[in-house]
Amino acid sequence: MKTTGVSSVLLNALAYAVAFLMFFPLLWLLLTAFKTEATAFSTVPSFFFTPTLESFRTALAQGGGYWHYAWNSLITSVVSTVIGLLLTVPAAFAMAFYPSKRTDFTLVWMVSTKFIPAVGVLIPIFLVYKNLHMLDSVWGLIALYTAMNLPIMIWMVYSYFKDIPKDLVEAADIDGASTWQTMTRVILPLAMPGLASTALLALILAWNESFWSITMTNHSAATLAVFIASFKSAEGMFWAKMSAASVLAIAPIIVLGWFAQRQMVRGLTFGAVK
């Protein structure tokens, strides 16, 4: 019994240590955001200093203002998530309840597209966007984000649908319900926790995406990733201002994750216990 108590204490201590290690970069980022550039650039770490909001003031006015980049991030993330769900739900429904001989192959193929490094398809996508005049376009980013998140969204929703008994679909068919009615009135209400967690994950992935936004935009459609990168120049990196910009960029999604964590956990564990 004593050994069990000691093991429990050690496991708790280990858990707290791991949690601290994971949280420390965020803590250091927050501290650096309130430092002057001289203090932030110092080689000697400083935990005690006189805080200042100067970096935040500069960041908010950078490149036309923080709100321009935040609005683009919000639009591209939300719209790409909504479009992704509209495409994901019928695709996952068909694969889960009306599978064909090639359903498994299709699912594996979709996931395999995530193995390709983004830079490997940069040139063809860039040329296509250039010819279609979609560079530095919000709708161009929305199309990229939708395509980027679609495989993982379909896989997640498909797994949630597979946990729902197929007998419900068969019963709805016997009662004369159409496929659309079965999907919207029978299956979707049961899968709402899974759909919510899928939407939250897609939203976070789109909000945090940096490679395509930095590569395919300039200013008009630039997102918060471009906003953060703008603090790196030929003069060097402005650590305090970049940290302030990073705090401003991640704050909305952290707040969203904090309030939605229960829903996300519920969705991720959907169907785990029957």
C-alpha cells in the first residue's frame, strides 16, 4: 500500500513536471512580450524586469494594424471549416453506412496526401494560383485550408459515424426516410459531439497555419502568421515585438480552446464507451 502511495506521488510529480515543460515556452513568450527589446535580446535570462506595453503598441500598429490580419485569419479559418464540414459530412456518411469495395483504399489514399511536404507541391499550386489571379486572395487561402484539412476531417467524422449502430439507418430506410432525412434527422444529432470536435480541430489548424499564408499572400489576404513574420527584417529579429505579436495571435484561439475544451474532449472520446 505504501509503495502504491509513493508511486502515485512520483507519477503526479512527473505529470506536473511534464506540464511545466510544455507550458514554459508559452510563459517565456508572454514574459518577453512585456520586455523592452534590449532586455529581450539580452543573453542573460531575465525573470524580473519592469514590464512595458510598448511592444504591444508597436505590434498593433504594424503593417496596417493587427485587426486587418486577425480579420483575415478569422474569415479564412471559419469559412474553410464550414465548407470542409459541408463536404465532409456526406462523404463520411456514404463511406460509413454505404461503403463500396474501394472505400478503404479511398480513406488510405486521402490520409497519404498528408504525408506529402507542403513545399513539394508549392510550385504547381503557386503557378495555378498565379494563372487564376488568386495570389494574395482570401478565397485562395480558404480553398487551400479546406483542401488541407479535408482528409483529417473526413477520417474523424467517418470514425464517429462508424460508432453509430447501422441498425438506425436500416430502420430509417424501412420507415421510408430518404437518405437526406436519415443523415440530417437521425445520424447528425447523434454525432454532434464528434462534429463539434472536428470543427474545432479544423479551425485551430487553419488559424495556426503559416506556410501557405506566408507563401501565397502579401498584404490583402495576409493572416496573423504573416503579421508575426513581419517582425523579422534585414535589421534582425525584434524579439519583444515578435513575442507581443505572437501573444496577440494565439490569444483568441487559446480562449476558444479554453471554453470549448469540454466539448472537444467529449467529441474525441465519442463512442469510446458503449
